Amino acid sequence: MLNRWLLYQTLASRIWGRTGYYQSSGAFGFRDQLQDVMALLHTRPAICRAYILEAARRQFEDGDVLHWWHPPSGVGVRTRCSDDLLWLPFVTAHYVATTGDKTIRSPHTC
């Protein structure tokens, strides 16, 4: 389970399907997927990197974020949940420390 099935379940249901208990609509969750991709960091760092950049695109200049958004339109809910703001730098720092990839940069914000 630890080496294959739990990672597969995270990838299939939380990253690809976005079907968690509070996420049955298929929307991307800023905090939720950032937490989920951390589980894949050692086996699929490219997925982690891609989602960090996707989340960074959903952050506004003031620092707040889209808590949820639906692809492909990007329509979502802009909130000021304080814990959302902590996850992007935390996961990015963990990604850089784990992979050594210091080239990760946000292309732009909302």
C-alpha cells in the first residue's frame, strides 16, 4: 500500500479526479491540492512542480487566492482564508529543499 496504492489513490482521486470528500465538484482546491502533491514529491516531482505553478497563477497581488476554481474557465471563489496563504510558500520551499530545483518561478498572478 505505501509504495504504490496510496500514491496511486492520491494521484487518481485527488489530483486527476479531484473527488475528495469536500471536493466532489471537480474543482481545483488551492490548499487541498497543494497538500496532496506533497505526497507525490518523491515519486512524481514534476506533478508537484506543475501544481505549485498552477496554484501561483491563482494568487492575487494582494496575496489572497482563489480558494476553489473550475477548469478550463478558471472561475472560482476568491477568499481571504488565512491558511491558504501559508501553503504555497510551504510546499514550494519543501519542493526546492527536496529536489534542489531553484528555477521554479511563478509566471504571473491573477
